[in-house]
Amino acid sequence: MMKRLASIRFYALAVCFVSVICIAITTGFALYNLMTLAAPQLTIDPYRIQHLSSNTAFTQSPGAYLSRGPAPGLITGEEFAQ
């Protein structure tokens, strides 16, 4: 009987220990997400934000699709005139 009680006590302590670790990890994620909402400039990658800092930087960035003209497959008024 005493050995079974010790096993149950050990199991309960192990479950509590794992729960505390899970709560600590979840709290870390929650704090990071709250910081993202409150102060986004602290969590944005500096490389990513330098392309978004001004219009000229954006148009010269590698992903500036607007500066390359209309998207392929778009119908413009000139095509109807032909």
C-alpha cells in the first residue's frame, strides 16, 4: 500500500512539474505576442523594415512588384483597342 502511495505521489509531482514548464513556455509566447502588438518596431527584423521605411527604398527592394509594371495576365484598355 505504501509503495502505491509513493508512486501516485511521484506521478502527481511529475505532472505538476511538466505543467509548470508548459505554463512558462506559453507565458513566453504570450508576452512576445503582446510585445508585438504594443511595440511592433521591437519585433520586426531590421532587414525587412529597411525596405518598408520609405517609398524609394520600397521601389528599389527585391520584392517591389509595383515598380515592375502591371501583373501578367491583367487586361488593360490598350488590348481592347487593337
